[in-house]
Amino acid sequence: MIRRIVLALILALGLAGGGGAFAQPSAKAAVDAAKAQGVVGEQGDGYLGFVGGATDASVKAAVDEINAGRSKAYQDIAARTGVTPAAAGEATALQLAARLPSGYYFRPLGGSWTKK
């Protein structure tokens, strides 16, 4: 069941490219740069978060745009697979965490930010 959910999420989100399938290229580029700088990281719920708190408005807008796309994808996957959107997000987070490059940040559910 989890493998089916993950496969559906990979296709829906375009995770091979970082989960920015619903975002404008400029939003994906801004988030990719912020991830490389350690400002933005992946979270255990499948959404992006801010590692060190506040950041500039353009990065916040890019994160919001990508997170909105992910939310829609998680809802769509949940409707097709019979799981909750939260479970879909958590399954995605596991896949994203496994593929994070060294030096990037991840925050597991209930945990704190960790640099890979």
C-alpha cells in the first residue's frame, strides 16, 4: 500500500525534480537556492519549512507556492488511494529525506532540524 502511495506521489509531484511540479520555475529555483543555503528544509509532514525562522518575502512566497501545490497533490492522492492527505505527505517526506543531498536540512515529525 505504501509503495503504491509513494509511486503515485512521485508521479503527481514530479519528485524526481524536487517536488516543484506545481510551481513556477522561478519559485522552484528560489527554493532550491534557499535549500542549498540552509534556509529552507524538508519536513516530516511532506512540506517545506524554514530552518532558521524568517526569511525574505520572495523565498517565503516561493515556499508557500510549492507547499500549496504539494497540499493539492496530497489531497488528490488521498482521494485516489484511500489514505489521509497527512499520510500521503508523510510518505512523500520519507522519500524526499532519503534523496536529500549532503548538507541539506530535514526535520522529522516531532523532531528538530538535522543537517544530512
